[in-house]
Amino acid sequence: MNALQKTVVTAIDAKRDEILAIADHLLKNPESGYREFKTSDFVRSELEKLGLEVKSGLAITGVRADIDSGKPGPKIAVMGELDALPVPSHIFADPATGAAHACGHHAQLTMMLAAAKVLTPVIKELSGSIAFIAVPAEEFQALEYCRQLMDEGKIAYCGGKPEFIRQGFLDDIDMVLLIHAGHDTFTPESFNGFCMKQIIFKGRAAHGGLNPWAGVNAATMARQALNMIDGQRDIFNDKDSVRIHGIISDGGSAVNVVPARAELELQVRAKTPEAVKNACAVVDRCVKAAAMAFGGGVEIHNLGGYMPYRSCSELNAVHAGNLKELCNGELTNFGHRGSSTDMGDVSMLMPALHAYSGGFSGSPHAKDFVVVDPELAYIQGAKLLAMDAVTLLENDAVKAREIAALPKVMDKKSYLEFKELMSSSEYHDYM
Ligand SMILES: [Zn+2]
Ligand SMILES: [Zn+2]
């Protein structure tokens, strides 16, 4: 560990109580996506305490404050997610809203703020600049609320990071660092991306006993569509990690009425943007075929989603090196994950680190996901973020320059075109 890294690590130890108090406050004030107003205010005031000029209200609740070394070099972002999710049975759930930090995003914000506290005083000893960013709505929850915000023109995407990208708040960023709450210290190789689909089958109501032949049964279309989707599993290549799962969100209104409407909500996941697109086309084929077979109609609404996440081995190596320096720890590479994060969207456009800290037990998104070791959950991650920033921006930011120059998966234009495709709607009528 070099002298500057020692300085930031010692400073975090000195601020331990302050940092744990931040974690406690955030944990006990959980708010769901695009509703993180109290959390956003708190993050802003913590950054203002450091004398920083803070931009807030970005994509509704996002916050950003930059520090500049005054010397040329890349701009790295240290990021935390603002949102909780509805888990009313969680021990720290808000009794009024049911929101709880059952994915541990309060730990990300704590680490980001702690890193800001110790990096701000030493920024002049580095090159380039750092943006401390709190992003809204990672969990892709509350679709109704998101749609309302879209109708009001406030957002175009359910995810906070895609919305940040769309609105240009990451245009000047060269790479992003984030540490997520977890059971262990590791970095995944990749995550699946996904497209959220709402499928509405249209039929015709009739009396279920008296004259069902006069009806067109939308629930039957939904059932048969699901059967056909299930029957497609063999055609997906293992390497694409395709997962299609969903619910019947409307199966009819009354048992003695032939359902005139049925609705499926499906999540189509895969490892590459191309594989997501292809799996979506298969699902569309199945739902159209079901509507056609029973003489109904089908609305296909693509409600957006997240891009697959691709890790950056060079950033992972920086993180692994610092874990070794800090505590002789080994960073495990966790391979591919079937779940998704909107850090995937960021990783299509620039190098991104989506690492995990230890210190939590229980099942993520469940009532028992809680901190059991505050040292690992908050303090160690904060030290690692600060050390990573130093490694990247010291010595004329040579490491950050090298990583910023790596080839990107997509440019912003092709990214936005793909997002457009994943947000389109169509209607097919076979009545
Ligand atoms: Zn989550
Ligand atoms: Zn999460």
C-alpha cells in the first residue's frame, strides 16, 4: 500500500463512527425507486458538508458532486444506488410503505459517501477527476408508477442508470466503480440482460355455461402461449444463458364469464444484447400463434429492461490488487449470473466495476437479508473504493488512461437504438 492509499485508509478508520451512523440512517429510511426523496436529500447534504457543489434532482432523485485535481486525466465515477424495494416483512421495512433495504443499497451509498469524505482532501495529489454519484431506481419495480412518470415525460426508462445515460449525466464519465452488498468479496464475470414484456390477450366475453361458443377465451390464449414458450427451451444455446419467466397477471374477471382479457408479464433474460433480442422474437412468435389459433388479438408491450453486464478484467484486477494490499484477501471471480443489473447498461458504454462486499447474511430481496459484519459491509468496501480511485488516478492517472482507452461494446447512439427496440409495442388482431 502506498502512502496516499495509507492516508485514505487511515482517514476511513478515523471516521468509522460517522460512517456507521450514515449507514444506520440510510438503512432506517428506505424508499423505493424514483421515490428516494429523503435519501436523496440526505446524500446531498452529506456531500455539501464536504464543501462540494452538488447537483440534485437528476432523473428525479439522482445526486452528483465532482472533485477535480486541476490536472488532465480521465473522470471516474464512484457510484451508489438510492433505492430500496418492497419487502414489508423485513426487520427494517418502512411500516407505511413496506420498502426495505433488502438488497443492501444503503451500504453502497455509505461506501460512496465515505470514499468522498477521504478522497476530497487528497484530490490535488491525483490527476483527472472523480464524480460521486447516487443513482435512482435500480430494482425495476413499480411498473405502474414508472409508466405514470413516463406519461408525465419525467423519465423514459424504469432504470435509473439507463435514465442517467439518456439524459447525458454520464456523458463525461470514463469509468464507473460500485460495490454491491453481498455475502462475500467477489466480482461477477457477467450478468444477464433482460427485456420486460407485458402481453395482453384480447378475446370476447360470453356466459361460461350458457353459450361459451359465443366467446373467445383470452385466458386459453395465455395458457397456450406459456406452453409454447416452455416448449422452446431446447432451441436456446446454453452459452446464451436464456431464462424466460413470468406470471399470469390477469386470468379473467369472473369464473362464469369467458375471459375477454388475459395478461402475462414476462421477463426475457440472456447473456448478450443479441440473445435477448432473439429470445424476445421467439416469445413474440408464441404469443402471436396463440392469439391466431384461438381467433383473438394480442398486444405486445416491450417495457424496456437492462443490458447484459460485461465485467472489465483490468478494473477487476485493480480491485483485486487493492483487496490483497488491504487485508491479504482473495477476490473470487463468480462467473456468470442469471440475474440482471442496470450496471449492465453502463458496462456497454464504458468500463465498469460491479464488485461485491461481504458482511451480509440471508437471501437478497428477502426479509432476512441483513448486515452481520459492519466492518465488511461498510468499512472495507469504502476503503477499497478509495484505494481503487487512488490506484487509477495516481502517477498522472496512467492506469485510468489505459482503462479508459479500452474498446467499448456500443456507442451511445446504438445503445439508445437498442433501448428503443426494447421499448416498442405492437398489436396483432386475428378476430
Ligand atoms: Zn436487488
Ligand atoms: Zn441490488
